[in-house]
Amino acid sequence: MPLSARLLAAGSGWRVSDVICTSGPRDPCYVEEHTAYSIALVTDGTFQYRSTQGSALMTPGSVLLGNVGACFECAHQHSRGDRCLAFHFSPEVLESVVSALPGARQLTLAAPRLPPLPSVLAVLAAAQAARDDCSGPEEFGELVLRVAGAVCVALRDDNPASQRAPTPRDERRIAMALRRIETQRGARLSLDELAAEAAVSSFHFLRIFEQVVGVTPGQYMLRTRLHRAAVRLRSSNDAIAAVALDSGFADLSTFNRQFRRATGLTPRAYRTQRARS
């Protein structure tokens, strides 16, 4: 099958790939096997997906689902080519996600696909933006768990509208994490590191952090770094590269992209605006 997969990011028990297929109506279909639990966002193209869970027409915005060890095939009967953002999980990682959700069910992706759903739109849009912005493992580390959590919630029969409120113990865990983030402002703290210190799984930590704080740990740390950088841009004439590095950004291009996404201005334009005010 004319297929190419570019690895975007990988971590302990997960990986994310940009998968492009150029098959058309005249190309043969091949039976393949999912080597991990698979959740793939179709971003371009249309194709027929057949698996042990059933069959479905995949279109842009659809989410392909596959269980580890399950056989499947893809056919392009109506058009040529497609592109997917594919998330792959080990059983241990997906099990940690399922077990952290209220009303957890067995570790099985029961349907062949999810149609475009408002409940998963935001996290999938963020994942596609991360792919298009060439983001690295740090940003994808949170996104892979958020994608898995959103899909597992959407697949549940009860699909409750509200989540269990965080316990006082959970709130203490988050308060400790916030204190560490505050005291180690220049450190690049990972989700796994913060979760291990809180003695919970990464997905459980991500979920309760978002419940308590209103944003994910990565979003919180990014906004904190951007806020510090904005204050320094307004209060000093330090080189923008120095501001970026001292604020915890690995390179100037990443800082410029994130700052513009958050404020609508480049750091230089933001500083110029300050000088005029």
C-alpha cells in the first residue's frame, strides 16, 4: 500500500504519527493488524475502514478506532488518498486512562469510528494544530492523554455531562504541583514528573489539574512563561532571545510562535506597542 508515516512524537507507551496514504480505487486492499490501541483523526480524504469492530466510511473529522491485535483493511473506492493524525497507545497507557474515568468500562474500543463530535472537537483541533506547527513531544505528551480521555468518554453509554468533583486530597496534590511550578520557574517540568510526585497516573493528574485550575498543566506553565516574558518585554530592553531563554523556551522560534498565538503580536511588535503607549 502506498503509505508513509512520519513519527511526530513518542513517549512511554505512546506515539503520534502523521500518516499519508496515496491509494486509489484501482489499488488492492491489504489486511493489516493494529499493533497498539489506535485513535486516528482523519484530516483529509475519504476511505472505507473495515475492522473486527465493524465498518465505516471515514471522512475528514472522523476518528478511526482500533484495538490492539485487531485486523483491519482500508479501501479507497470513491477517491484517492487520505491523511490521518494517528495516536497509538500501549495497553498500560490506555488502561490508566480508562481506570481514571468515573464509571470506567473494559479496555475495548467498541466502535470502528467516532463521527465528528463537539465533545472531542477542541482536543482534536489542538492536536491537528500541533501537527501543523511541528510541535514536539512536550506538547503532544498532554494531547495524547486528552485525546484518549475524550474518546473513552464519548464511547461510554452513560456519557455523563459532569465529572466527579475533585476530592480534598486531589486539591492538595494540585496545590503542591502549583507550588513547585512557581518555585522552579525556569524548569521544564513534564506531566509524567508532576504526576509521579503526586503519586497518581499521568492521566488522573491531568484530569484533576484541569478540574482544579481550569487548564492543563502544560497550558498553565506555558501561560505562566508567556506572562513573565510579556512583563519583561514591557519593563526592560533585554534582547528578545534572552527573554525567551530566561522564560523557559528552548529556542526563539518557538517563543515567537507561542507568543504570537497567545497575544496576536510578535514579541517585537508587542515591545514596540509598549514604547508607543
